[in-house]
Amino acid sequence: MDSLFLKHDRLLEITPMTIVRQWAHTINWNTRLLAIRGQKGVGKSTMMCQYIKQHYAYMDRQVLYVSCDDSYFSSHTLLELAEQFYLRGGKHLFIDEIHKYNNWSREIKEIYDFYPMLKVVISGSSLLSLMEGDTDLSRRCINHDIQGLSFREFLHFYKGIEMPVYPLEAVLNNPAPLIQQMNKLGRPVALFHEYLKYGYYPYYLENEVDYYTAIQQVVNHIIDNELPRICNVEVANTRKIKSLMTMLCASEPFQVSISKMSVQSGLKRDTVIAYLNYMEKAKLLHLLYSDFVNLKRLQKPDKINVDNPNMLCAWATTPIKIGTIRETFVANQLASTHQVEFMKQNGDFRVDSKYTIEVGGEDKDYTQIANMPDSYILADNIETAIGHKLPIWVVGFLY
């Protein structure tokens, strides 16, 4: 176990503290069993190590960070780790890459039951695997999902521009302070279009050339390995799932025709719907419905977006339609902190059952949302607000 503490110390030494994401301040780290979930590359491991550096002294042996891909676990179990850590006075155990440990949920449940004084944080890049473990850990584990970088965080990470978080009500009803401050610090339209291409994941600067390749590898791993292993998707259908992704990237935002998708992909209708739901759970897609209250199992979505703009750019095989990438951005940023529904008419999105949002370019007018209360246009290529017509990038400051 001493080797684990040594690796823990070395890792904390190289963990940067220059930027700590807003998500870190919204998590109750004192929860007895906490799961940090999110796509590969969104910064979960860094966030855990930063928390340890902020709250524990160097070489404090009451806390330990380990990764399940460590060679230690080739001859030891999680239960053995918890026992030894507890006997040495350990109080806070951070276990990363938990999905790489077979039957992890069963052992984590035992740790929770037999070591009530021990606080455990688990994390993994396989969202599907962590969701599968929810069955064993129901009522025990608190889940916290981490998004990629918001537009605000992109400005901080990549451009050194610091801006505060703004609640949605302030963004929509009193956007002047945000807009005025942003325009003093940079040209938001140009920065926004950079963000759409490479701002969502915090590892772009590590390897700019292979950034899209890294995203493609994540998508391929989910479809080729996790969907067959966890969701019992037939291996022969993985290529058809990839074709669904390609179709969605090439399309205008549209009301879904499952029958058309079924014909084009060669999959049965119910199979298409099931696969779309798996892909949303894996954070490949964002499915939108017009009625959350009466949502039924295996109901077809009313609109489908790829999860985030960078994934859209990485996976597309043809030029992306501007309307698609705009709506992908808006849905992604709003859904991080709010409930987003599809509007069948009079707008694109309904947020928190209150606000109506129409998305478009600088020439977008109020025709589609005329006489709708609490309605707003989010327009591309503008730097300031004109009435309820706001720059599209203002919804990038919600977290």
C-alpha cells in the first residue's frame, strides 16, 4: 500500500491549481459515497486531485487517491484496499477509473456497509458502466455529472479571460452587465466561433493536431465496446450506430422521423429508439422531447442533437450546417443546469416550462415567437442585445 501513497504524492505534486472549475464548488465532497460521472477528458481526475490539494496537507495519510488501472489491483481487491486504508487511519478514499474494475459496484456496496466512517468518492469515464452500477448502489450513492467546458470556462482556460457565472434569469432579463463586461475583455463573436470548434474539452492545448482524433476515439470506444458489453447491442450493429451519428451530424436540426432513420440505417424502429437512448446515456446525443411530464418509455424523441459542438465537428464527414451547430451549443449549455424541451412550433426550445428560445443568425426576427410570453432570440454574429434579441453566446455563462 505504501506504493499507492507514493504515487498519490507524486500525482498531487504535478496537479495544477491555476484554474479550478466551477463544478468543484457545487459538489458535496463530504457525502459518504459520491460518484463523479462524465465523459472522458472533461477533467474529473484533475478535479478530485485539486480538491485533495485544497483540503489536505502534503503527505496527509487520511486521504488517498488511486486509479483502478493501477497494477496494484492485479493482486488486490477494493475491499482489501479499504481495509488497509481504514486500519491506517484513512478517512477519505478517492477511486478513479472505477469502471475498469470488474464487479466494482458489489465491492463498493460492501465498503459502504462495513466502513461507515469512511468517505468514498468514485469516478469513471464509462457513463454506461456507472449507470449500470446504480442498481447495486441505489439509495447509497449520490451521483454528480460533470459537463465539458462552458463558453465561460473556455475563455478562462484558453484565453485568460475571467468572467463570473450568471444565472439564466439574469442572462435573459438583464444581460447588459454580462455583455458590457465581455465586450471590454475581448471580441465575443470570434471567441465563440473558436469555442464551437475546440473549446468543450480541456485538453486541446495538450495536442491540438490530434484533438478531433481523440474525440473520435472516445466515440468509437463507446460504440464498439461499451454498448455491446453493457447494453447488449449486437456487435454487427455498431457500424449502423455510427451511421446514425453521421446522419445526425449532416442534418439540419429536425423533427425526428424514426421510420426514415430505420430505413437508412437498416435497423428496426424500436431498435433505433433503444439505441438512441443508449447513446444519450453515454453522452453521445442529446434527445429532446416536447412533453417531459408524459414521457413514456421508448417514446421517440422530437429532436436529436449530438451532445456538444466539438463532438459534432469531430464526427462530421461533410460540412456542418450552421443551424445544427448553433442549436447543438444552445441545447448543451442550457441542459447543463436547466430542463430543456423541444418546441413543436413558436420557437426552438422551452426552458424550465417558462422561457421560449428561438435560435438563429443575426437576421432572425420575432415572427416565430410573436406574442409568446418570456420569449427570446439567441442570435449568432452579434455583440450586443436589442430588446429580447440576445447574442447566442450569453447562454455560455451558466456554469
